[in-house]
Amino acid sequence: MFLQIAAANKRKTVLLVLIMGIVLALLGFFVGELVNLWTGFTSAPQQAENTFKAGYIGFCVALAIWLGLLLTSMLGSDQLFLSLSGAKEVTHDLYPQLYNIIEEMKIASSLPRMPDIYIIDDPAPNAFAVGKSPEDSSICVTAGLLAICSRDELQGVVAHEMGHITNRDVLFMTVAATMLGAVTLIADSFLHSLRYAPIARYRSSSSKPGKGLINVWLIVLGFFLVIFSPILSRILYFTISRSREYLADATSARLTRYPEGLACALEKIMLSPEKLTTALKATAPFYITNPYKQDLEDSLFATHPPLGQRIKILRLMSTGAAFKDYVKAYWAVTHTHKELIAASDMKLGERITIRDPSPPTLQSPPGSRVTAGKAGDIIRAMNQFVFIPCECGMKMKIPPEFARGEIRCPRCNRPHTVKEADQQTMSAILATTSAFSKPAQPQDPLKAKTDALIKGYQEETRIPGTWQSFTCNSCGRIVQVSPAFKLPQFNCTHCGHLFKV
Amino acid sequence: MTGTIVFWVIIGILIFIVLYLITAYNSLIGLRNLVKNSWSQIDVQLKRRHDLIPNLVETAKGYMGHERNTFESVTKARAEATAARGVPQVAQAESRLSEAISRFMVIVENYPELKANQNFLAVQEELASTENRIAFARQAYNDAVLFLNNKIEMFPSSIIAGMFIFRKEVFFEIEDTTERTVPKVSFN
């Protein structure tokens, strides 16, 4: 029922889709007329009366092409798409945290049915949602995303995808994509067939005066449309796509009450050097960030708004997590007053306060060296590998093909028995990693605080040219540093704790 | 000729009004059911938390046997919460249970072996998720109530709401404001 919030926003999208439909219809009409003039499909007397019969036929053909494309893409199952992307379904037992987060978001958005959950074997961090209706949807995340995101960040990403589902973006984008496809198909095939067009015929049939002028207009307008309609529909398509992304971001902030989570996740995705290899081009708008064309980020032909801008907007939401707070931040960042979310949706008398971050015990420690291994472990766990920690700190990963029996640790030669593979949960696997590789330290919150006080400052490394967030050791809150900030040290904005970089 | 046109126009307008009435009524009913559903979702999650606590205590007992008081206070709070009837009593018992659990979690910080235990990690994740679910279920309930109340107040659906006597629902307030303040730490 979250749909209700976006009702007015939906109307705006419907309008854009309608304009695309009109472009398609006009193109069909004019191409029909042009084809008629070239080939003389209708007889000369009919042409003389300018009945536009050929135009109507062209219109119907264009409609039929679009409906055909729409039907095939609607009937094409999500299962097929998911298997093409190499996605594997996961259960609560295999990855409890992801399952829990999705169920939390399902509760928050009052979705009627729990979405199916999939993981893709890909080290590039990304996520997407499929499903034409909220009753039948799936959420898919890559192993890379699971590896680098903390619980709060994952929650932000999942909520963004949940926003796509509740706003019915997949449906909108499918309709828009098929229209774009139909327009491109008609315009291209017309231009290609021009090569073989018998132009002489047209000249011979336009003998009557008066009719010629109309034909000239037809030809001029027709060619104008043939050339510009694909570009126009493409711009419309990407405009729709970007506005749905903003809305999904706003929905994510509103659902989680914690915009910082999504902002941090997007930041990590932005900094990640990995690129998605399994993405299909047609499905790019469904991903959380565009898996393609990172260089075209700021153009009219981008499916997603620039990542840096999305992060900045989310971080500027200081007054609350409601839609109106998002729009305020959007205005401040883009210096415009565009109606991002329909005014009637913002009038809801709601004041939503931002919640505090989750306790650090639930946050997995970030760090690129640890996470590369973690992404691999997640993929291996999905493929029924068995993990055996050795006392020497080595973690053996046994493939499912391995005959059961005894194995010796390659480092210290201790014998281990390989048991029948029982599905292990990710928390168990990650626990075995941390239990042996790093001796667990007693973490007394008081002691940590006094340590920081004695030390007097906290050392962090900075990645140049980006926004970054640090957790303050003294008060536990998050401090954000802009790329413009160049000084070697700064203070926590909440408690004045000193940072050195 | 003009008579028949006027007749059909009036028929058209009437059909439109009837259709509108039906959709508006249905959406009000849908919203009311949503409010009920969200409320029951809160109950489901509270129940889930009660079911998890014995698990938590069992896992932790082996590691922190001498913290008898802590265990007892958690178990007692759970028993009270399961026994509580009526909204104000339930709310009170549940907030006491939340408090007991968070105190328990603070003590757990002193037991590194327990914190590395796989079963405990799993239970901790489930418990944290349940806490989140309770919060999100409340949030969804409040969202549903907001929509219903808006619909009841706003014209023209307010007419239908008045006709079929739809009542405004009450928001779920945060029971204890002190719960949200951070405890002070002094170094003296």
C-alpha cells in the first residue's frame, strides 16, 4: 500500500510514457504515408483524395509492433532473466542476514508477499529487482555487494530495490523500453529500405496540382520524425529512468529512516574497481547503479543520475527522512526547483526523524583486502564448498567434488576430517575466518573510549577526490568529509574528537 | 435531439459518480484492512522475540554461568511479556523486556569467546533483526494509519467515510522517551 504515496508521481511517469506513445503513433502514421508515396500502395485516385489510408495502416502496424514487443517481454519470465544473469536463489539458512534485511524491508513497505532472493556470482557490487507486480517480485544482489556492505548499508540498498518494486518501476520501464524499441525499429528499417525505393514512381503519380504541396509537407515532416523520434524517445526513456531512480532513493530513505546507509553503500560501489560482467544492457535501469557506461554519467542518455549527486542528496537530508526532506536536499544539490516528487505526495503531514545507526557489533568491518576473500567465500558457500578452519590460521575450502575422508592442512600438515557437506550459514563461515585469523579482543566500550582519549586522536587514511565517512571512536557517530577538504586533520562535528589523516 | 444528448450526458455522469463511490469505498476498506494487518504484524514480531529468548539464554549460559542475575531478569521480563494482556500492559512489559535484553547485550561485551560463538552470532543476528522488524512494523502501522486518516479527512473521500462511518485510527507512539537518550559515561 506504499503505492499510495507514489500515486501522484506515477501520473507524471504515465504522462511521459504517453508522450512516447504519441511519438510512436506519429512515426507510424508518417512512415506509412511515406511508404505509400514511394511505392504507390494505394491507387492514384485514393491518393488524390488524401484519405491518409496508408497513414492509418502505418499507425496500426506501429501499434502492432509495439504490442508484439511488449507481449514478448511481459511473457518472458523473470526466472529466465535471472538465470541468464547467473543468479542463484538463497534461503534463510544460507545467508540469514540478507534474508532478515529483506524481510524487515518487506514489513516496512507492507509488501503483500516476500520477494524471492537471489545472489549473483560477481565480485562487482550491485543489486537489482525484477517482477511486474508487488505480489510477484525478486531481489537480486551480487556477492561483491554482500562482501563490502555493512548491515545498514545493505538495508539501504535493499530498500532502494524495494522502492522499485512498490513503485512498479519494472512495469513502467518495460513499457517505455518496448516503445523505444518499436520507434527505433521502425525508423531504422525505413531508412535502410530507402536504398531500394523506386523514387521514379512517386514522381509519376503526383501529377495533380494542390496535392503536391501536401505531399511535400508529408515528406518534410516524415523525414524529420524518422530522424528525430529515436533520439527524442531515447531522451524520454532515460528521463523516466532517472526520475524513478531518485524516487527509489527517496523511498529507501523513508523506509529505513536512515539515508546514511544507502549513501555509504553507493559510495562504496562508486569506489569499487570491479565492473559487472553478467549484466544485460536492456536491464540496466533495474540495477542500483548503472553497470554500463560509467563515463556517460552526467548526460541525457544516462539511466541513472550521477552517483556523486545521489550520495550528496542523501547526505544533505538532515531534517528528516520524509519525501519532502529528500526533495529539499535535491533542490539544494542541483540548484533547481524541479518538481521531483509530485506536490500532493509531499503534502502528507508527516515528520519522520532519522534513526541512529545500528550497533557496531552487527557491522562487518570494511576493508578491501578482507572483502575480496569474503566475496569468494560467499560464492563458494553457494556452490556447496566445505570450510575447515585449521589451528594454524589456514582456512581450507573444499570443493563439493572432493571425496569425503581425511585431508592434511597444506601449511602445517595437521590432519582434518572432511564431513558430509551440511549447508553452512554465512555468519558461521565469517565467524570461522575471524575466530582464527584475528584473535578476538575484549572490547570494553569504556576501555576503547579511554584508549582514544589517552591517544588523543584517531588515524584514518583518505582516498583523494571523494566523499568519505569515518566513524568517530569517541562518540560513535559518523563524520563525513568532502573531497574539497584538504587539511591533514579535523574534528568530529558532534563531540570535537580529533582525526588525523 | 438535444433532449437525448442531455439524457445520455446525465447517465454518463451518474455512472462516473457510482464508479467513483465504489473505488473510494474499496480503497477505504483496503486501508482499514491494512491498518489491521500491520497491527497484527507487530504482534507476530513480538511473539518471535519471545521465542528467541530461550535460545539466547541457552547459548550464553555455557560461557557466562555466574551472571545469574542477568539471565533471571531476562527470563522474568520475557515471562511477564508473554503473560501481559491489554495494550498498555503489553507495551509496558515489552519495553521492560527490551531494556533487559539491551542490558544483557552490554554484559556480553565482556565475554569475547561468547561473541565469537557461531550459534550466539546467529541468535544475535535474529534478535537484532527482530528488534528491527518490530520497529518497522510499527512504522508500517503508522504509515497505514496516516493514509487512512488522510483519506477520511480529505474531500471527496470524506463524504464516503462519513456515510459508512469509518473511524480515524490512533498512531502508535514511542512508549518511553528515555529509551532514546544515550546513557552518560563518566570517567570519575
